[in-house]
Amino acid sequence: MTFRSTLAALALAAGFAAPALALDAGTYKVGFVTDNTGPLAFAGTSFTRGAELAAEQISGGGYMAVGAKIELVQKEGAGDAARSIQSYNQLIADRNVIATACCILSPIAGAIKPIALNNKVPLVIYGATAPGLPSLPFVYSVTGLPGPAEVAMSKHIAEVAKPKTVAYFVLSDNEAFQGRFKASQAAMEAAGAKTLGVVSVLSADTDFTAAATQAIALKPDLMMVYTTQSPAAGIIAAVRARGWAGLMSANDAISPLAVFKKIGPPLAGVPFPVNFSADASETPKAKGFIEAYTAKFGAAPDLYSAQGYTAIWLIAQGLKSLPGKPSREALATALNKITELEHDVYGGLPMTNGQAGTRYTLFLNWTPDGKIAAWKP
């Protein structure tokens, strides 16, 4: 009989309930696939910094148990599928790695997901936005799905700006963005905004002169952009360069400061939906996160920082609920029981079937001088 079981038996014999058993003190390793180099480094650095801050706060504050700490074990993926998979396999080969986190790109997350399932390793996806990635009890996502936020923004734009006609820019080689565009288009049309045309672009496009000219020729009241970051920024810049000053909207891809630094004033006034912003989030936990992140890294956190931060707090919450020195399988079971994150920066983060879903959406835009503010038409 172990010391713990003896203690429980003695308590029961004396007529008392057995005391709750805490997580053992010690270091719990979390494997973290980073994208700190390569084409996604601008975002990857933010995800990583958020995760590092979370691990530091969890370890220093005794959140899981007295003397229980989280150590991030980082391996570089560089936004490349083959390298990310190789790094992930190296991480899970270490049996002391009790959980893992990864992936900005949905195809890479989709490739790593079966590896986590086959090896029964908890995996928290911190950046990929494709629906359907979670697979209980091992795979979870703290990335709020952009589709609902974009639909909410479409309804808000329809209500306050009242556009009668809309032109859309859509990635023709990305099914996820096509689905998101169609959902928002349905919301706009339900509000009475007629579709004038859909301008197709490719993920690898860099010259948007023809696309901008095509959209401007339609003479819409509103242009809506459903693409990844680089095309979105390029499209907006191209449209503005051709003198069109009408209302445009985009998604959270244009929210990082790095995008404004690259494109500048043409982004001003273009609304986008997010669930976190260092300039607009006002919950106590959000303010605490912003203050701590800024003090540590000398810059304010962005949406990506918040997602990396949240991924590690989710893992810590699962560990906190377990006694002794848990296995990977026990942690997966604990994560599956979480319906609400205890430490979130969004003002409420429910978990449903392994997928995070925020309760609030912020409608923001860049100002001409590079600030983020609430959007007003």
C-alpha cells in the first residue's frame, strides 16, 4: 500500500473524507513546436512569447501545486510541414514531455494531429483556424474559429453602415476561406446587401493590380476581403493606391502591428474582428496579461501572443486537477473535462468538444498613426 492510499484509508477509518490529493511537485515538460523562423516568424514569435510568459507565471505562482512547474521544450518548425513533423516526433519521443502545443497553419496541424492520436499525447493547437481539428480526448484547440466572428462583424457592418452592394475578394485555393466568405455573404445578403461580384485571388499572389481594378469597376458600397495576411494587406494597399476610398473590411489577419508597419495608412479605417487586443481588451486578466507581457518583452501583446498564452494555461489547468505524477492519458482525460478556462484574457473562454469559443467579439480598425481603436463607420 502506498503512502497516499494508507493516508486515505486512515481518514476513512476515522470517519473523515479523504483529503484531496495534489499534483506532485516537480517540472512538467510541454513540447512546443515554434515558427520563430521562416515565413511565419512575425506571428510565430508572438505565439512563443505568450507561451513563455504563461509558463513563467504558472511556475512562479504555484498555480498547479506548490513546487510544480512547467518547462517549455521548444523545437523549430519554421512553417514547414516536414520540419514541423520531425520536430514534433522528437518532442514526443521524450517520455517526460507530458503534453504538446503546435501549429499556426491548419495543414500542418492536420498532419500532426494523427501523430498525437496514435501516440496518445495531449496536443493543444494554438494557431490553426480550420474547423474540426480537435479530436477528444487528445487534441484540443484554443484558437477561436474566425467564421463566427466574421459573421458577427458582417451583421454589425450591415446594421451600422447599411451597404446596398458588396464586392468580395476570396482565395480560390483555400477551402476554409471560401467557407468563411460564403457564411458572411449569406449574412450580408440576409441584411439586403446585394453581391456585385467575387474577385478570386491565389495565396501566392503578390501583384493585386488587376484584382483591385476589377473590384473598383463594380462600384460597390463595400469591399470585403477573405484571404490570408499577405494577400489581404496587398489587396487593401492596391485598392487604396488606385484612389478608391470606400468602405473595406477584412479579418484578423491584418490585426498584428507588423502588418501596419508594412502597409501603413492604407489600412486605416478597415474594420476587422478579434477577441483580444492590447488596445481594447479591458478585463482584469487581460490587463494583467498586457502589463506582464509588455514588461517582459518591451512590446504589447497581440492576438497571437494571447493564443500562445492560453494554450499553456489550458494544459496547466488540466494538470492542476490531477493527483500525484499523472500520465499523458490521465492529462488528456482531465483536459476533456474542462468546459471553461479558469485563466483567460477574453472575458470568458468556453471549451466545447475540445474547441474554444469566445463570448465576445471586438470590431476594431487601425488609425492613420498606427493605433488600434474601436471601428466606427
